[in-house]
Amino acid sequence: MAGGAWAIWALLSVHTDSTVPWGDATTTALSLGAQVMLNRKWIGNWLLWICADAIYIGLYAYKGLYLTAGLYGLFLAMCFVGVAQWRATLREESATARTEREKVAA
């Protein structure tokens, strides 16, 4: 992920007029990593989304884009709901599997 952020920073620094290339590169790398993890249904994706969204909020506020920062605040809240729902589903699936094993063993 750090290598990806560095490569994106290098591109942004040379080919764009971004005033926050490190922030843009970091959030892009985190978002791409989180999306790959989400596609593979890894629960750890939520941590990357939470970190990316928190940084996005700061970046957009710094740039004076308060409405967009607010939108990312909503996305951040959705991340916390998502991780809670995923954990609840994992607990339910684990309990169901345990019950099925007990039925087979009996």
C-alpha cells in the first residue's frame, strides 16, 4: 500500500497541480486497497475505508469543500454501520455452524 501511495504521489506531483499530493495519493491508495479487500469480502476492508474517509474529511475541509467533507462524514458513519453488520453476520454464521456440528455429533 505504501508503494502504491508513493507511485501515485509521484504521478500527482509531476502531472497535476494538486496542492496536497501526499493526501490525495494516500487516500487513493487506501481506497483502492479497501475496494480489493471488499471484493474479497475481508472484514479488514472497513478499517481502510475508515482511515481513508477520515483523511478525505480533513482534505476536503482544508480545501474549503465543506459539503463534500460532510458527505464523507456520512460515508464514515456508514463504515461503522457496515463493520457492525458484518460482525453480527459473522457471529450468526459461526453460531449456526456450531449448532449444525453439534447436531451431527449427537
